[in-house]
Amino acid sequence: MNRRITLTVVAASLMAAFLTVPQAFASGAAPGGPGLGSSWAPAQKSLLGTSASNTSRVYFTGYRSIITEVFYPTLDNPNNVDLQFLVGDTAKTFVDEEKVQAAYTATRADKRSMTWTASTANSGHNWQLSKTIFVDPTRNTLIQRTTFTALNGKNVSNFNLYLLHNPSMNDAGSGDTAKTLVSGGRTLLVASKSSRASAIGVSLPWQNVAGTTMASVGFVGVNDGWTDLLGGASDKTMDYTYDTASNGNVAQMGWINFGGSTATSISFDVAVGFGATETEAMNTANATLADNISTLGTTYDNEWHAYNNTLSTQGGTADDQYYLAAMSLKSIQDKSNGAMIAGMGTPWGETADDTVNTGGYHLVWARDLFKFANSLITAGDTASASSAVGFLFNVQQQASGRFPQNSQINGTPYWNGTQMDEQAMPILLAYRLGPAVYNPIWPKIKLAADYIVANGPWTQQERWEETSGYSPSTIAAEIAGLVAAAKIAIANNDSTSAATYLRTADYWQQNVAGWTFTNTGPLGNGKYYIRINPTGKSGTGSGPQIYNPASGPDAASIYTIGNGGGSHDQRKIIDGGFLELVRMGIKSPNDSTIVSTIPVYDGAIKQTVSGKGDAWFRYNFDGYGEQNDGANYNGSSGRGRLWPIFTAERGMYEIAKSGLGSSGSTFLSAVKAFSTPEGFVSEQVWNNTASVTPGIDGGWQATTPAPYVPGSPTKSIAPLSWAMGEYINLLASINASSVIDIPQPVCARYNNCAIAPSAGQVQAAVNVTANTFPGQWVYVTGSVPELGSWNTDLGTPVDPASYPAWTNKVNLPASSGIAYKYYRKNSDGSVTWENLPNNGNRALNTPASGTVTLSDKVSW
């Protein structure tokens, strides 16, 4: 149970009033509400899951060996903080709180299921608990099959075992009501608020003392079960049997009756049923306990087996952590509408006031959802990704075409900022799933694409949700989204929209370096992509110049970093967002700007953790992390730590650069090494104590104090859904020897990949020599749709990487006579055609199969 370290004066006086002289079997309504303030459980999870089918709407998590937040009926609605045991001896010399015991395990005997076995023990006090945790696949019930074992010659009659539960109904611990109610001949611990109710039933009876059933409810810190046994006079005796506690932060406890057994172990079942009413919750719990729970467990496992059998084995390279990642991502998809949350917890939840921060990570960010739904496509689960697309466009998208910063499961915005990468990524997800998904929602995709054109490339917030301006990572997503939208537009006979999207995307692709790549930076060689150019739009010009920033990346622009990171010159701050230019197909991995940035990025914010591998900070001066003394993040004096996501991102860059899957292997090993013992990839891991970017504004000291170990997960959150998805993507990219999810029409348009010709097509290699001035770009168009049908906004750009030679590849109809011509686009968007005799065209006869090469020279 999460407990405040310091009691308020009111709580202290209540403690004195109710605990100085314990009252045996105090009953009736618990006095002293509302109790202490409530918070959430630790966000570093040791277990999580749900049933693989849609019948049950219960989703569970666990910390160490105990159950923590359980969500029902949707993934943004936690209904408890923790469920654990207290273990005492009958001599009343000790009472142990299960979750604080040092020794624990959380494992899965079946690596293709989300059934967990959690155990803990105190050998010095001669006891052990083992629990098998899963969901009733036919009902809204969490099941915990429990075995209590006496050690070292003891038997169960030497112990008292108490079940302790801290509800947090309907996404907050305040205002709850708890009761002990009898239903079906069983006394249940019931909690409720609004239209949420839970009921806990146990297959063994509660202890009965002098005719009193030893089950009680109370207010946290005043007369709850933990306080009864361990607070105040700490007589290690259960004295309270209150039957109601209304409108407060409540807790529930029952003393389990071992029936006088002298065996060394005893097994029983705990069922936590949920419903819209107290009666429904009680009926659900009782129905599960009356069922064949072994059969329910087998059904639950078989559903997960069936799901895993649909996944790609990635050529036989898929390992247990790959399957755990896929099942974890499936578990964070809401069964009501396909929404997928960022994580099943609240970062640093044990110190997060649930009346202030109720959102946590159990909200839907379109960016995060894109990342891990995209991973599920890679894993072979297109059905879940299709459902996620349905949520994005049918629930979360607003009438303007905009996607909010994040939202609840029902689409209601939670934080309502605008992040332009989130406007583009839903389009990319729909495109990857194919025409059956994107054609029916074309009008909504058009709304999103039009919104990008009207409002980009500037963003109110970049992917770290803190700063406005021109961000390489955001612009990469916007470009890719517009190119994908153009393909969808053409498939829906809207060449006008397609032309607008490609004209805009090309201008942004051609200028992203000019907007975000500094040549005067204080880091490394001074030439690198900065995290963000914080300027606004210039607002001048009538052509594409309207997109230009008011100032460039060489200006000494100052901006303030969130989370207490201070104010800094834009050129001093670097992150890994530039790698999205490669990941999205916008830039070649060998592009000079990318290659120049890599050593600067590594030199500024990379660390090698001994025995584990390379990792990177989010950016220098990041304050989103634990404080240097190890205390939890407080919003102002923290230090961002290393993020395993960036290890995976770097691995995929190295694969893209080399064309060898083996280039990513050390990065995959590092991500595994940074994972929890259970295989969850966390948001952050502890860093080597160091001054980050020394010499820049005094450096940024990031200390890892004892007992924390560099490379081990911090207390922010684990697993992070995004990070789990990147494990899948990296493993699959290693197997494919190419980055598995680069959007193909994007990288093909900008000469960073070649798409294999379809039936009836041949591939044409375009090689043209043309002299231009800065700000001018060469294109080719022609008489076939593949070349844009003479529309200069639908033509194919050619790449000047080997200037004055311009190159690209395009697939053309086989056995066809094609007219074509080159033109250049000027910086103002105007077009100049090449100078041919009589203003004519070039001619090409394509072969029936194979390839064809165009070797041309242009004069203007």
C-alpha cells in the first residue's frame, strides 16, 4: 500500500484518537475519513497482462510480487493501487508487508502466455508466498491462485495471513466507498465509486473470532488494516472489523482462515471481480470462484498461444523477449475501440498525487501509438494495428483533421497541445496497412494531410512535448506523412490534393537541413542537427517561402528547456531526432549532414555502460528524471537518464547505413541488457555519473547514487510501450538486413531506396547531368502516371548527391513508348523546363522486362 511519509496534523490527531487504545472488534462505519492523501503504485512493473480475447475487460499490472494497478473497463481507468498480503506469526512477534520483502521473483513458466508466477519469501521469518496471476477469459475477474508455505519446520498454523487491498476506483483514490458485504454465502471486500465497483472473494473463509468475521474496511492512515496491525501501538493484532468506509481514501483487509491445518503449505484462490455496480462485481467474483479455475487458466493460456501462432518468427530469430514485447503491446490495446496507451502506470507513481496527475502514461498519444502499432505490423499482427487506425481516425481525430497531444480512451483530449508529427503518423500507419484500411477513411486522411499543409512544418511541440519551432524529427514525420497521403489521394482519384502534398513535402525535404542544421555550433566540429530551432514562421512570401523560419539554426536563439533544464542557445542542445530523417526515408544514412552529426551526437550525450552497451540521453540538460540524490522526479530539479529507445534507433541507423543486419546486433544485445529481469524495456536506465556536455553552460551533472546501478531501469516506467515496440523493430531489421519500417514511397521518392517493379513494370535508372543554382531542384515528368502525367507537382525529384549528376529510380510501364522531360523548381516554386529543340520532349521505349537506364544531359 502506498503511504505518505509525513502525516498531516489532521491525520496525526485521528491516529491518536483511534489508535492509542485499540478497540477490539471495533465495528460499524469506520470513523475518521477521508484518510491520508492517495497516490499511485511504482511504475516499474514486474508483470502485466490481460486475456487475449475481447470478453474480459480487465487489465492488470504488478510490482515485484504484488498486484498493482488493475484497469477496468478501459485502459485509462485504474481501480486500485495494490493488492498484497501481510504475514504474521501467531505469537505476534512480527507482521511482514509482502511488497517490501527483498527476495521476489516474477516469471512466466509458459513463455508464450501472459500468465505470471510471482513469489516472495522471508526465510528469517519462515514463510514463502507463490501466486499464479491471470485473468478469467470469460468474465471481468482477476485471478490470483495462491500458495502459502511454512519453512524451516514450521506449519501454516504458526502463521496469520491477511489480504490487504487499496482500491483507487475510477482513476482516483479519493472519494471511494468500501464495504464488507455478503453474497452467495461469502463475505466479500467491496469498493465502489460512480459506475465502477470491485469485489474481492477468497476460496477460503475469513477467520472468525468470537463470532465475528475478521474482515474490515477503513481509511488509509487512520483505521485501515495496515494501520491496525502495524501503526500506532503496533500490537500486531487485528482489532478492526468495520463494515463501511464512505467517501475517502479507503483500504480493505481480511484475515484468511487456514481451518486449523497443520500442513506445511496451503493453497487458495483470490478473485477480484469488477462491474458497474456492487452487485455485478460480487456476482462476477463469485461466478469465477465457482468455476473450474484450472480450466479457466488453460483457456487463458491457449488464447495467448493462438495469438503467438499468428506472429512472424522473423526467420526463426524471434526470441522470448520478442514475443513478450508483442504480447505486452497487445495487452495495452483497449478492447473497446482499439486505442493503445503509452504505458500501464504513472511515472514515479508512488510519489504522484492521484488528484493532480491522474493521466499518467495510461493515455493515448498518436505518436506513441504509431510507433508500437507499427511494431505489431512488423510482428505480423495487422489486425491490432488496423483497429488502432480505426481509433485514431474515428475516435481521436477532431473535426478540423487535428489529433490532440493525447487523449483518453474515448477520444477526449487530456493535454491539448499540437504536435505536428502526431498529425502525420496516423497517415503513415494507415498507409502501411494498405488500401483495404486507408481507402475507406480517405476523407479523414485528407483532413489530416490538409491540416499539416496549413500548419506545418512549424510545431507547437516536438516529440519531447516541450518546445515549439522547427524540429528535425517532427519535419521528418510531416514529410513522410504527406508523401503517403499523396499516394492515398492518387488511389482515390484526387490528383489535386496529391500535387499539393508532394509540392509541400518536397520543399520541406529540400530545406530541412537549412532550417535545423547549424554550421556554427559549439559542439564537435560545429556542424550538426540541433534538437530544435525555436523560431516561428517568417510569415513572408506568397510561394513556399511561407514555410520558412524567421531565423535559421546559426542564430543565437535562446529557449528554455522544460523540467528545470534552464535556458540555452539553440546550438548547444542536441538530441537524436535527426535520425528520424533516415528512419522516415527523408535522408540517406550517408547524407553529409547526417554523417557530420553522428560524432557530435555521440560526443555530447552518449555513454557506454560497462557490461551492457551504448545508450544516449534524450538531450543535454534534460530534467525529466530522478534527482541526483536518487529521489523521484519532482518537475524542476531532476536529471534525464539514458533511454534504451535510442539504442534501438541507433541500431536501425547502422543497419540502414551498412545494409547488414549484423550491424544492429550489438544494439539489440544492449537493449536486452538494459531490460528488467522480466524482459520489459524501460523508459530510462541509470547513467554513469558524469557531466553531460562538459564545458557547455557549465555542464549538466547527472549523478547515479548508490544503490542504483548504471544500466538498470530507473523508477520512471517499465515497460514503456514505445521501447517494447522498438525491440521488435530492431530484431526484425537485423533479420531483414534493412530497416523494416522505412516508408517505401518516401525513401523511393528521395532516392534512398528502390521499390521492386510490379507486374508489367520495369525499373528505370534516371541519370541526368544538370547545372543549377542553390535553391533549384531538378525533376522529371512525362506522359505516364508514374512520371506525374506532365503535372510538375507530381513529377519525380532527382537527387543531387553526386552533383552535377542527379539520380533516382522510377518504375515505368513495360513495353511502352513514353515521352518525358526534365524541369527545375526554383526556390519560389516556379518551374523552368529544359531547353529542347522546338520545345519538344524526350522519348523512351521501355523493354518488356529487366531495367532501363536514362543517361541525359540538360541545358536550360
